[in-house]
Amino acid sequence: MLGDVARGNGDARSGDLRNAVTPNAHAIAARWVLFDNFYVNGEVSAMGNEWTDRAFAGDYNEKTWPQIYSDRREWI
């Protein structure tokens, strides 16, 4: 996402968000820690995404991902 941050292991050509678009996120990355190459082991990608974003998977996600992945329930 922040591929244009020089101290990260990113690629400025593939960065989705530039400093002009997300100045607050860039300021936070410049002032504090920049998590780069942050990987999480999850049962499915929906779990891994929640683990990387907030360090736990919510109750709704825990209970509904099997139905969502089998196309028996809509992702809300």
C-alpha cells in the first residue's frame, strides 16, 4: 500500500497510495514503526486479513467463513 516509503521493502511503481492521497498514513509511517513484510498464518485468507489488521478474528468472521467460502452465504 505504501510502496513509495523509501525505508520499506516496497516498489514505488506498484504502490497503491501516494503521499498526496494519504498524508496521514505516510506521516504515521514516517514517525513510528513501518510494518513491512508482515505475514500471518490463518485458516483462510479472511482470517489472515483480520489477524494482520487487528490481531484477532472477530466472532462473526469465525462463525461465517465456511458458509461464505462455500457460496452458501453472502459476504456482508
